[in-house]
Amino acid sequence: MAVRIRTASPQERKLSWWDKLYFPAILSGLAYTFGRLFKKPVTVQYPEEPIELGPEFRGRPVLVVENGKERCVACGLCARVCPPFAIHMQAAETDDPKERYPAIFEINMLRCIYCGLCEEVCPEEAIVMSPEYDFVFRSREEAIYTKDRLLVDKKDLEARLGWLRQMRNPQIGKRFRFRISNNIHSVKARHLVAEGEEIAG
Ligand code: SF4
Ligand code: SF4
């Protein structure tokens, strides 16, 4: 028995007498096309011309370096949340106040889908989506980005970090104040200190 599938409501198929003329629609399309002929082209001659991207663009994820050290405290949240299991890391202890750092941190760029979830969950703003989008690898081994290729100085990521700060839900840290005293090393806490908040020790 044939199954009839309705793809559009009958009303959608009804054309007015003006629609049925077609010429006005054709002429307006042609007018738009000719109008574009005399305007500056929007096409970018990539790769000869670089593409300017805003801070909202999600390029390859990188680790933020601040004062010569990675911000990462090796909590493992990013590895746990990463949908395609692209992150592999191993924590080690350090004498720094942050107590832990990632001895090994790798991202498999063949798996990464640039979703930005690692950046979203990171309590330290230690992993962020950089503006870098044009990179190549010629083997599977080359696609595994180790720490030496992941570490990027904070000053080169200011646009993204600033954008994240602006987009952050302003309620976070205010409604859940208990988290402030539980996480005194976090970047979030440092921002709150800068804004004059008292952080319990
Ligand atoms: S951007 Fe998404 S897929 Fe890529 S490493 Fe981060 S969480 Fe994983
Ligand atoms: S979530 Fe942030 S602090 Fe935690 S391991 Fe990942 S990069 Fe490091």
C-alpha cells in the first residue's frame, strides 16, 4: 500500500495572482544581482588573504599560560566532559599554591569537534578556544597535540578571555557563594577579589 507523506500544508502551495506573475520576483532578483556588481566584494581570497575572526569563533583549544606557567590545575573536568574523548591528561603534584598540574596533557585533533565544552567547564579559564583554524597534520601522530603545542601565552588570548568574561552569567559566584571559599585559587575567585569581594581563606 502506498504511503502518502504530506510535506507541506495545502495553504503553502496557494499563490496569489501577483505571485503567479513571477516577473516581479525575477526582476527583483536581477536588480539585487546587478546592484552587487558595483559593491565591494565580500569574498576573501583565502589562503592568500587571512580571515579576520571575532572572539566568539571557536578554533583549536589551547592551554593558557600565565606568568610562565599553565593555569591548569589538572582537575580532569575537561577530559571527562569532552564528547569524543579527545583529551588525555595525567596530573602530578607541584609546590605551587595550585598543588596540581598536568604532567601530560594531549588533545587528539582528529577527534576534536570544536564544541567548546572543555572551555565551558574549566574552573580556571585554563583551556580556551583559540582563533587558530588553519593547521595541518600529515599523520595520526602529528594530530596528537602535546603540551608543547598546546601552551599559549595569556596575552595572545586576551580577546577570547575578555569575551568569555563578558558572556559569563553574572549570577555565577554570587548565588553560589559557598563555591568561592571552596575554590580560592580559581580565576573566578581572583576576578571577585579584584571587584572587591571578600574571599574566605
Ligand atoms: S572542543 Fe570539544 S571536542 Fe574539542 S577538546 Fe574541547 S570538549 Fe573535546
Ligand atoms: S578543566 Fe581546566 S583546570 Fe581542569 S584539567 Fe581541564 S584545563 Fe585543567
